[in-house]
Amino acid sequence: MHKIIPVGARHAVPADTRTSDSNFSFLAWSSSQSAPASCHRYALTLVLFCALWALPTLALPPASSTKSLQIYFVDVEGGQATLFVTPEGQSLLIDTGWPGNDNRDADRIVAAAHDAGINKIDFVLITHYHDDHVGGAPQLAAKIPIGTFIDHGENRETSDVTTQKDWLAYKELLVTGKYKRIIAKPGDILPIQGIRVEVISSDGALIEKALPGAGQPNPACTNSAPSLADKTENPRSLGALITFGKLKILDLGDLTAEKEHELMCPLNKIGTVDIYIASHHGFNQSGSAVLVHAVTPRVAIVDNGARKGGSPSALDIIRSSPNLAAVWQLHFSEDAGPAHNAGAEFIANPSGSDAANYLKLTANPDGAFAIFNSRTKQSQNYVAAH
């Protein structure tokens, strides 16, 4: 089970009590007109038909509904910062973006938290100790209260100067006594109310047994071979399967292809998911077909930058996955070009843009969800899978 090191007190998080308005348009007879009875009957039939037809679209609650899970994919320019806010008002942030940049990433994360109606972050999960994942932790901690940090344990890439520097800065936060710390192991269930967060990978170890409902042979293993061993922090990534009602979300950090092969061959230990947060920002060292084609996500979200992540081959693997409905990206990938990127409406920051646009997912427990693009101000609804 996970090792809990008490190094500080937690604070309560107020539940989101905001409300939002929905606008609907109706076609009706003017009060000054007199319609025949047959027209009234026709109008009633038409209204009932339209109401039934619209049910899948209207089933999703407003973003501030106390029954919904909110997920913000914050643009930290090719790093990661994904904020979950549960119906109970608890929050989980996966990674903190980059250091420096005049507090850019910390400010963007705090803005997302305030948009979600929270004034502290209960849990911050650090997938690994690379600059674009843990680097922003000290700046974030200076701007918003944090309850508990979750990580995989010691830094394993001590020979890299930047990684070691980020690790030591993170350790300085922990020794202040202001925070609790959880060192998570595969199979642990993290203590977050409203969602089930099960650890899949941590510090190079993986779950040994298939999850309930999984364990089927993986056809993608037939033509696959393990990659060369990666000696960096990437294969040490703390990855998790997050379940909210019937919705399943997979985030494996920067877990590399050799670990994906170990996890998914010969048997698929994870099963299928609804949302795949593309491993390693959609970089070609991760996100192999052995993983992506086996978990068959309905939607993939790529937290890439304009020139970081979003490799053509990785995006092509995602797009060719069975059952995929859409790929969403935080940035247009300059490396991938028009042939491999998603359509413009699925990209938060198009080519040449650095406007900090984000993506937001709002989910129902029944598995229905919507994704909002803050650039276009448009949402795409996805009905519950059956």
C-alpha cells in the first residue's frame, strides 16, 4: 500500500457552489395568433419529438454542477498540468509545468483553479522529476495552498543537472513541514474523494495483475518488440487510471515504450478506457500501438507544445486506434504539420499562437462528457458508451 509521510496539516476545500445559465431557443405561436386545433396537435408532437431527439445533447450538466467532474488541461507549453475537481470539491493536480518564465505556469494553474471555484489544491501528483513536470512546484506552492504531494520516491536520474536541481527544489518544499506526502506504489488507491485513482506504474514498477475486466490477449503484441531501456526518469513515471462512475481516464505520465510493452504484453492489464491523456505529450518514445490500440480510447488529449511533443508517428498511432472519436491537442504541432495534426476546432492554440488557451472536460457519472475549447468557445458532447 502507499506510504504516507505526515509532514503538515491539510485544509478543507469549499465545494463549488456556483451556478451557470443555459440558453435555449423555442419556436412558438405568437400570442396574437389563433391556431387551429390540428396545428396545436402538430406543434405538441413536434416539441415532443425535438425534446426526445435532443436528450443526448442536453444530458450533460452545466460545468458547475455539483454532480460533474471537471478536468482542466492547462497550457504549460509542452509540459503537463492537469487539474481534476471532483463533485465533492476535492482537487487533484497532475504535474506543475515548468519553472521560471515569470511564474507563467503557476499563474495559469491558479487561474484554472479559480475558474473551477476552488482556492486550494488538495493533492498534487508529480509523475516524475523532469523540468516540465515538477519544475513549477515551488512557484505554485507560493501562490495557492496545497495539501498533499504524491510522487514515486527518490529521483533516479541524478546525473542530469537540471533534473537533480528540480528534485532538490521539490525536496525543499517537502521538508518545510507544510505538506503531507504519499509515496505511491502500483496497486495503491489514492485517498481522493469523488474519483477512484489507482496507481498503474511507479518508480519503474508496474501492476502485476490485470485490473477487473481486463486481462485479454493483446493482438498488438504480435509485431511488437520491447524498446531499448531508458535510463532517465521517464520510465519511473507515476501513472494512474482515474475512474469517475463509468468514465475511465488513463494518464501514465511520460512512461516509455518498453514499459508499455511490459505492461500490455502478452495480456492487456488495463482494459479499455474512455479518455487517453497521451503519454509523453504525444512524443514518439511513448504511446506505442501496444498501449493505445489495446485501451481503445474514445478520445485522446495531447498536452503538447508547438515544438514539444506531437510527433507525427505518435499522433498517427492515436488516430488509427480502434473506436477513436477525436484527438484534441493543446497546440498545433509544428513538427507534425497539417497532415498529422487534429482539425482546427480540436486545437486550443493554433500555429503561431501562445494565448494560453486550455481544454476543459466536464463529465457525468454515467460516462457522458463534453470537451470545451477555450479558444473557440465551443463544446463537443460525447454520449455515454454502452
